[in-house]
Amino acid sequence: MLPDVDPVIPLLRQGLALQKDGKLPAAEQVYRQALGLVPGHPLTLHLLGTVVGQTGRWFEAIELLQSSLRIQPADPKAWNNLAVALLDAGDSTKALEAAERALALAPDYYAAKLSWANACFGLKRFAEAVAAFRGLICHSSAPQRLTFFGLWRSAAAVCDWDAMGEAALGLNEVLSSGDMVLRPFDALAYADDPQLHCRSAAAEVARVMEREGVNPYAWERSAKPALQRRIRLAYVSADFHEHATAYLMAELFERHDRSRFEVIAVSFGPDDRSPMRKRLKAAFDQFWDVSQDNATAISQRMRDEGVDIAIDLKGFTRDSRPSIFLRKPAPVVVSYLGYPGTMGSTAYDYVVGDPVVTPAELAPNYVEKVVQMPATYQVNDTQRVIAAQVPSRVDEGLPERGFVFAAFNNVYKITPTFFAAWMRLLAAVHGSVLWLVCSDTDAQSHLRSSAQSHGIDSQRLVFARRAPLAQHLARHAYADLLLDNLPVNAHTTTSDALWAGVPVVTCMGQAFAGRVAASLLNAVGLPELVTHSLPEYEALALRLATNPQELRRMRAHLKAVRSTTPLFDTERFTRDLESAYVHMHERRLQGLPPEGFAVPEVLGAGMQPLRSVPPSLQTSP
């Protein structure tokens, strides 16, 4: 209870009531009024910091909470709210310290324990996070929905499948009650279910809208002609540096037709001063560093500068800023490449896919209108260098002889079901090994232990060292076959393997994230490597591992078509994507709403209806 002797308490009570009802701007106004009456009032600074944090202004929230704690450092709630703001701002190190300060004052404080566990996750101390979330399951005041979610994603990151199973039991109950606790990116790995992914995206949009008080900018779709000028494209991302998205897209930015398009980078990520950052800055007509600006300012700048089409390259991935696009920064908003699924909001007009990842029959799972590229949705950079030299097999930890199954996905994508299939392959192929990318020693331990439980010597699991991209591509020479998995396929990882000449066996799922490898294999002319069930997948991998002649044929095919295949024809891809942008722009100028369409195989032809999965990739009856 708040004491009545303090003159600002009536205002703080009023602000709390407004904040509880979700009326955040009104609550902030009341708190600022109270602060005007008593400057430096610690509780007012604290409450103002919480409401400012709820609106997404995390750095301002951190300053307010720190000011409160300088005056009243013995407040565990303020320390925990500071930890929450720091987590939202991406500073897990300081968040952990703030949570520890809260727990030193209140050792059984559930919210601070939850913040501590989330900070461990942010710091990639996954085993500690698993232990912390497990401990919270029995906490008397715990809202178990958050505990189950935190446990599940922490356990997935470290391949602790027993803990994942425990968490999934609780999560399934939460989800069945209608509580969408799963965040969109995590939902992709939770289940191969496009409807679940759509619900999760819509729930996340609702959270962002409420938290930040977003009122989407309403564009009039008039037929009034625009000025005769180039179409202004704005690519918006935090990844304009050494990052998988940049590795795929750099050449696209360079190849855009500057007679028709003005190309702008809107960068809210770090400047790592890398060669890739330098290349990207040179690739754009304008490069805006907006890393210190909030979503409102970024959106307004894009509107003021007359951006015609805004392309979100992040979606719901790490460091994303969907609130920029929910404010409608351009007449046309497009989701592309970064997030394999729907954004769950009509603020997004289009999502770019292809007949495999976004076939016509799955279009109802997207709030956006679907645009299908002719061959594949994924662009590639043909300037990716494969190093001329690479350490020996022994230096890479591989045996001098023997078949090498590679699984280079992030380990959170590995499921017990597919891992069991991989162990059966190792058992069937004498002298073979499984080559993985994982530097977390706890994850390695869990994977080795699981191998032993399947009767496989744990030393037949080889963990690749981290290496620069050129060296990583070069060591693909030692991989005989890349094994994919569900529910999240290898995306850039598949392109890397195919670029380096390594065949990939995949199993195609129902959702976008589980259909990417099939799209890429179709685009390089190897649809026969796409399977539709685990037994088919396992049988194909075994056949290839024991049939060197067939595997050599596929390697030869990849080498022969690398310069001509649609997957690596960046010039053609750029022209196709530009034709899609022109069609979107012209519909907007004609006052027409967005509609789904397929970019034709022949440039200059009219846009076509959406296409279903190519017959070569359809499940056999």
C-alpha cells in the first residue's frame, strides 16, 4: 500500500490504475505531473521508468530507474524493473547484475529470479538458465507460463531434451488454454504448424501495439499519379555487417537498377567496421545509421523522405523492430528474407516467397498478400569467397577416412527424432561420423550422451571450430552429405553447402521455415533430394552414403550448374524482384489494394495467380 502522507501518492495511485488498464500515455502524463510537484521523488521516478519501458523507450527507462535507485537503493522492485529494461535493451550483462542486486535484497523474489534466468539465456549461459527455470517451476508465486517458455527455449539451445520435454508438457497446456506465450521466432522451432505461427505473430503484434501505443499510419490509396522519379526502396535491418543476411543480399543491393530505383539502407544495428560493412555502405545510394533513434522517429523520417516501399529484413528475429513497420513508414511495406513466416499484421502488405515455401494452398496462413518469385525466394551473393586453403581433415577433428555426414544447423534446430535418425545412419555406415557446429560444451555433452544412449560411440560426433565464412565454405570439401531437419530447415546453411558443392537431404514440412531447403534444392535442379517423411529421408540419406557413384553425380551437377542455376543467378533474381516492386508500386498508384501474385518466368509478361508446389516436390500418393 502506498502511504497517504506523501503529497504525490494520490497521483501515483491514479497513474498505477491507468497503467494497469493499459492507458500508458495517460499514466506517463500523471507520473510526470507528480514529478513536477516533487522533483527527484524516487517512487515517481521508478513508476515513470516502468511505464516508459512499457512503451519501448528502454534507454530512457533505464536512466529513470537508475535515478530512482541512486536515491533509494534498497528497493528490490526497482532493481528488478531495471533488469527488465536492460534485458529489453539487449544488455544482458548489466541485467544480470541488476537482478542479483534485487535478489540480495529479497532472496525469494520470483520476478527477479525470472529476470536472472532470462539474463543467463541472453548471455548464452544456457545450462544455468535451464537450472534456474527448472527451479522456478515449483515457486509458489510463479506464473508458470513464463517459466515453461523460458525452460523450453533454454533447453533447446543446449540440446537438453529431457528438460525440453518437461517444458513442452506445461507449454502445451498453456497454449491449449488460448494463452499465446510462445514468441513468433520460438514458435517456428516449437512445431511445424503454420496456423500456430500465424497466431503467435498476431499475438506479438498485439503486444507491441499495446506496449508502444502504436497507431498505424493510414495511407490513402489514391489513383493520383506520383512525380516522375525513381522508386525509393528502403531496406530496413540491424544486420548490415558480418551477418548471414548480409552474406546473402550484398550483391542484390549492388545490382539494383539505379535508373529506376533509389536504394536506401535504414540501419539500426551496430557498425562492426568489417569489410562487409564497408561493402554495404558503398552498395546503397543512401545509408542511414538510425541506431540511436526510436521507432517513431525512424518511421517518420522514412515518410518525410518519401520512401515508396519499405522492406523489413528482420521480421521477428533477434534485434528486430516490427514497431517501425506497424507505424506504416511507407505506402507499401514488404516482409522479406529475414523471417520465414507471417508478420501477423495488415500493416505489412506483402511477404516475398515462392511456389515451394508459400504455395497457394498455404496463403491463408499469411496476413500479408503472398508474392511468389519464379524459382526461389532466397537471393544469393555470388561473390562469396571459398578459401583456397583449409586445414586438413585431422586438423578439423575428422578421421582421415570415412563418410562424413554434416549437420551445420544451429543446434537449437536439432530434435530428438531427427537425431535418432542420424544415429541410425551412423550405425549403418561403418566408419562414418557426424560433423556438427557447436561451441557450447554443455550442448556437446548432451549430444554425446544422447549418441551413447543410441549405442553410438560419442567420439563419432565431431564439433567444428568457429571459422570465418571463407574458411567455413572451404572445409565443406570434407563433408560428403549435409543432413537437414525439421521443423526449421537449414536456410543460409543450405545455400552455403550447395555453393560449396555439397548435396543436401531435406524433409519438407508444412510451414515456411520447414520448406526452405526444398525451395533451394528445386532451384539448383535437385528436387530428388527432397523427402516428405522421416523414413523416406533416412532411406535416401543411407542410399547416398552407400552409393558413391550417385553422390559423385550430384556433386558434378552442382559444379556444372553453379554459374547458371536460378539459385545463384543474382542478376536475374534482381530483375525479377524489381518487377515485383514495380507491380506493388503501380497498384498503389492506381488506388488498388495489395493482392497476391506470382512473378512470371519471362520478364515482361503479366503477373500470374499464385502457384502451388511444383509437381516434382509434391508428396507422392
